[in-house]
Amino acid sequence: MLKVAIATASCEKIDGIVKAISRFYDVGLSEMEIYSTSVESGVPSQPFGEETYEGAFNRVNNIRKKLQKMDLYISCEAGIEDTFEQYFNVQVVCIYESKSQKYLWGKSLGWSIPSEDIEFIKNNNLDKYLRGKGISCIEELLGTSNSRSSAVAQATEIALASGKLRNN
């Protein structure tokens, strides 16, 4: 039985993480024990740059304090990265793997946000920005095959895959 602690109460994030674990380990839901709870990230509600990674790291460590003897501790933090004055919304996943005692990292593909709109997001948040553009859910922007759940699943599988490089 694979014991997994997930540092969120978000159904979309939990769904993405569970799907990724199922695919990566080729296990069914009956072969997993999933525990989820909301924990503090220690970063602003709309993280930018390294705050996104810091939030994911903090959440993993905070859930480790709450739940003992899990095989995997997983967190996901959504945030905005910038490079070359281009801004991207990404999902960052941090996994603590108990067996190896290592942190594994992954992130989703990011969708671009116009640089002229970043100040509005910094002063408000991404959800308010999207609603102002007439977008009430991310699928309206990216299509149904690119949901928040699928972005979290992608980042989770990338993080799990990176463990293959560290466990040798």
C-alpha cells in the first residue's frame, strides 16, 4: 500500500496528483492510501518567482509535521514566473520521498500572461484578472485538455520521474 500525504484541500490538485501517481507507479486507487489537508505555504497568496518554489517546499515540510510514516509527501503551488520580461503561470510540485529522504521537483508547462497586465495581478490576484477578461475557469482559456488538474498531474509526473536520476 502506497501512503501519500497531499498538502492541499483543492479537489483539482488532489485529482491531478492521484492520477499522476496512478500512472507513474501503475497502481489503482485501491492500492493507495491518500491523506490530504490544507497547510500553510508561508508565501503570498499570489506567489511570484522563487516564492512559488518556496511555497511548495514549505507546504511539504508542514504536512510532514502533521502526518507521519507516509511514503510520499506532495505539495503543489501555483505561481507566476518571469524570464526575459515574459510572465508564465505554472504549477510547481515538490515531493518528499521518505525512502530516499530526497526532495523531488517538477513543474507544468506555463501559459503566458501579457507583461502589461502583471501590475494588476500583483495588486489583486490572477483569479480577479481572469474574471476581468471574462474567464471564469481555466478551461475557458486553455481548453478542457489543459485543466488545472492536468497541469498538476504533469508537474507531479515530472517530479516523480526526476527521482530516477537521484536514486541511483
